[in-house]
Amino acid sequence: MKLLLDTHTLLWMLADTRRLSDAASAAIRDLENQLYASIASYWEIGIKVSLGKLELRDGWKDSVPQELSRNHVEWLPISVAHVNAVASLPWHHRDPFDRLLVAQALSDGLCLVSRDHEFGAYGVSVVW
């Protein structure tokens, strides 16, 4: 299964796995699954750090990509098709990063790993 990690899932996978649900943790650990992190999540992390809403240790710009590589998580770029898909989504969710993750999951046949219950309204597969 191809899994797209929501931003909070990505951060918890790297720093505090106790916050992951049993199902999310099992899906992430399953070596048969392909793990993806959207570049939008990295962008969101950068914005939250710059606003003081998220505190990460110094060197996070190097350590996050290194940890993703170590954990066999591939970066998912943002494509024109993803942006076009966002434009056609209903407004169940107002967060632009989450809307992009939904569009990427729907466009690329990915299952989202997220505790966000609003994703289900889009018909996207969710593991939590």
C-alpha cells in the first residue's frame, strides 16, 4: 500500500511514536508499504517554525530529510495535477496544506495516514 503521511504523522513518526495510533504505527512499520511525505508538509513545518508555532531542535533542516531517507520515506513533489485537483475539492476542510494532501492522495492513489477525521469526507482512504 502507498501511504502519504500527514504532517503531524510525519513529525510524530520522527520524534514521538507514542502519539501514533496502533493502526498508524503498524502501517508505517509494515515493510510492504511505500511511505511518502509531501513537500507541502516540509513547507508547512517551515512556516510553523518561522511563526513560533512549532519548536524543533537546531539543524532540523538537515535532520528531517536525513531521517526520512533513513526511514525509507520518499518525498512527494507538488505537481500541476495536484494543484488542479485542489481546485475541484469541496470545502470540507479549510487548511490549504491538508487540502493539498487530500488532492495528492486522490490523484496518486495514496492512503493518508492521519488522525484528521475531516479527510474521510473527501472519499480518500485514511489509516489511523
